[in-house]
Amino acid sequence: MTAPAARHRVITAAASRYTARKTKNQTKGTDSGWQSRAWSFYDTTPEVRFAAQWISGAMSAATLYAGRLADDGKTIEPAPPGDRAAEIVASIAGGPEGQSQLLGRFGPHLVVPGEGWIVVQPNEDGTQDWHVLSVQEVRKQGQKLVADIEGEPVEVPPADPDGGGNDTDPIAIRVWQPHPRTFMEADSPVRASLVLLEELQLLNAAVAAIARSRLTGRGVLLVPQGTRFPSTPVQGDAEDDLIEVFMQVAETAIREPESAAATVPLILEVPAEHIAAIKRLTFESDFDELALKLRDEAIRRFATGMDVPAEVLLGSTGLNHWGVWAMKEEAITLGVQPRLDTVTHALTTRWLRPILQADGVEDAHRYVVASDTSGLRVRGNRSQTALDVYKAGGVISAAALRRETGFDESDAPTAEEEEQRRAPQTDPADDQPDPADLPVDESESEPDTLPAPDTLPASAAPSTAVLEAADALIWAALASAGEKLRRTPACPRSERARAREIEPAALHTALRVEAVQVEQWGLLEGAWPRLPDVAARHGLDPDCLTTTLDTYCRELIAAGIPHAYDLTPGALRASCLAVAA
């Protein structure tokens, strides 16, 4: 699919190919202390892992393409398929599948430690193996880097910054999100949440301790000394010791926490003169409930600091479909696109342009590796709606219709096909003999047939009275459908107050309704009670008129198009006017 033209964004990212020239912190191999802590939270805290994997999955759904900066220096236009830059970008990571894995694997590195390495290993057949490595897998050894790839150390010699070097040597590219204070230092959203994550870890431990303590003991049970159970049949007249019975149950609770015995409290035998009956003492703490609230608050604070809408981590409960779409769009804009820009900037400056410069391409500086996120932004299946809206004319373009129905611009008709389509079609009547050359029918009797229903002459066009009556029927049917629409899943309770401010006959333009849902929710059931009387008054076929207007209203509701009086003539079929004619 050809990516659409895009605006060039200011990239706040950094990339560095390992070279022989020494630059401060350029070749940092071991991670900082905070990065090790961040990875530990990725391994132990589900919220951190979910945030990283969500970014990873979203990045893997993007596609890479070669772009070229336009003359204005801002707009990125896709490079032609046969262009050298397009060939280089298409071969990155072996093609689209490998690029998806490359982008997806880099997501957690930009969320957790804020940096990672791309190591490219040339093969003898001219292909390359692309690897995404963490800072813990790359270390400096003398003037070389050593990368641990699949358990094997691979030496990466420094590349010549002037463009020389051996094409068979591996290449290492450090990609990082720079800290605003120190450019060469990496930054990440997890870094700002380390203290909060430590607090969350303590609260998790407290909640776990509370759960375990309630498994092994439900307080203390005070039992008067000498209390006995009745004897069992096996023991004859003997009596069972109450303490022993309770201890057996308690031991079972420890061995089998899922058993009912886990709720048995500890037993304490007290002299009978100090206690009149069996009593239960509990040692509940106010911190038990507080710990749960503090943990929820810590999770919420962490969610708000992850560069994506908090609802991504906390769930979209309470949001209607408009809110979910807005949240998704914001998540892509703030959380996914900047990280894609970080990776594509690295591939542009440290891979694409050096190769183009080595090949002698004069305007190599104008080519970029760009990402297309249109696949992430599409709102489900809107093909039928797009088709209906396109038929209405002047609302969406043919390109938009192809996009929504799963086709791309390569499926567009050629100029010759468009010319043939627009050319006037030959009327079959033109091939008929001239009436002047035919024998004249001198019969004065009236013909026993009428013109075809759908080819009535202009004189049979609907009158103003018929149009006004049809317009009123359509408006009443849409108003009835709108009242019902307020009580459907398309309009959640949280949005019903807002929906009441919209004219019922136009509510379908604000709420998304699929064509099948019109029937499923019965939006037009009982919407035509006055139609038979109106049809009889104007001499129209009631069944035909009902079918025609009902179909028209269904198409309007599914397409989200408002009704207007000017559309009424098109809503009436000529066949329904035959009786009136």
C-alpha cells in the first residue's frame, strides 16, 4: 500500500553508529543503575510489562516506507517503487515481516531503559541479519564492541566515520531517547516512576502478607479449658480433645490453602473461670483496607506517567465509542508515533543516507525512512458506510472509498478506463429505424399499454403536495428511529443527556449505526402508521411507497447522512407514482 504524504516532524531522538572517533558516552556498553532497576520492574510488575508490550504491539503494526522531503522541506512524499531508497528500505530486516518484528522488539527498550542497539550482520549471500539488543547485551572491549547475539559474542569493529570500512563487518547502531538535561543520556517514562514502582512493590508485598495471614489464621478462638467433643464410634466412650481437632483442621489449612480449613482461627485454651463461653478475637488492622487503596492509587499514578492515556492501562470502562476512538488516537499520537520516529530517525541517519551517499546519490539528505500508522487509526469496518456516502456524492473521494473497502491506489482505474467510463453511452434507441421511415399506424383507438413504470415522462414527476407528504413521512420515521436509538447500545447512559440535545430525526448522524443494526434494534418498526392514508389521498401505491421510503431511511441511518427536502425527489421511485400518473 502506498503511504500517504505526511508532515515532517521535529525528531527528539538520537542515533549513533559506533565509530572509531571517541565521543563521550557514545560507546556505553553497560547500562546505568536505574536501567537495571527498570528491567527488574519489567520482570516483576505486570503494569510495566503491559505498558511496554502495548507499545510493542502497536509499533509492530506500523509499516516502513522510503520518503523524500519535498521542496518545502516539511512534506514527506513516498519515493517511487523503483527508486534506490525504496529498494534499501524494502530490504531492511528482510522485508515487511522482519520490519514488524524489528519495530515490535524495540518498543520495550524505549519504554523501560530508554535505549537499545540495532546490530546488522552481513551474510555471504548479500543479505543481513538484524538484531535488537539491550544495553546489557553490548559491551565495549578495547576499540571494539562485543555484542552477545543468541549466546555468542560477536565483535563489532568501529566504522569509519568518513564512509570507508569493510562491507562484511557487523554494524552497531545505538538508538536512544535523549534526556532533556544530558543529550547522550537515555530517558524513559519508567525512569520517572522508579520510586513509585518501589512503593507499589511494597504495597504488593503488604497485600500478599495480608492474604497469607488470613489463610493461616482467622484471629484467635478462646475455648474454656476442659471442653470436649462427643466420642466417635471408633473410640467407644472416649472423648475427642477439642484442641487436637482444631489443630488438625489448621494443619490442613496450611498444607492446602485452597481448602475450607484455611479460614479456621488459632485456638487458645483458657481456664474455665476466666471465660464463660467460646469467644473469638480478631486482630484486623485499618492498614489492610488502606493498603488496597494505596496500591490502586500507585497504579493510577504510574498509568498517568507512561506517555499514553491512562485508560490504556486502567481500561476504558465508562468510555463510549467516541471516547475510545479519541483515546486510541491520542495513544498513537503521544505514545506510539514518537517512538516510531526515534527508530526511523536512526535508520535514516545511520543506514539509509550513508548507503545512498556511498552510491553517489546527490540528494541523499532528502531521503528518509518513514512510518505509516494508518492501519492503527482505521475505525473498524466502515466499507458499507463509505459506499453509501460515496453514492450520495460530494461527501468523500474515490480514494477514501478504496481505502475503507480494503483497496489501495494501485486498484484505481487508469486514465483510459476513466475516459471510457465517462464517455456517453450509445442509446439503443439510436440503432432503431427513424419513425418517419416506418408505416403510419392509422388506428385511432387508445393503446392498451402504458409506459414502463420506471420510465415515466417528465409530466409524471411527483407534485409538490406528494413531495411535502413524503418529506413529512420521512421526517417522522427518522424522529421515531432517533427516539429508539437513544435506548440502544449505540448511546451509552453517560451520553444520553447529550443525545437529548440533538434533534431525534438527526441523531443517527451523531451515533454510529451499522446497516444490520437498523433491523436488529427495530429502529423503523411501526414508523409508517400514517403512510396508507397519505398514499390513498394522493393515489399512490401504499406498499410500493412504504418499501421505497423505508429503504431510503435505512440507507440514511447507516450512512449517517441527514435528510433534506431536496433529497425527497430522489427517494421516490417512479414506479410508486404510476397510480398517481
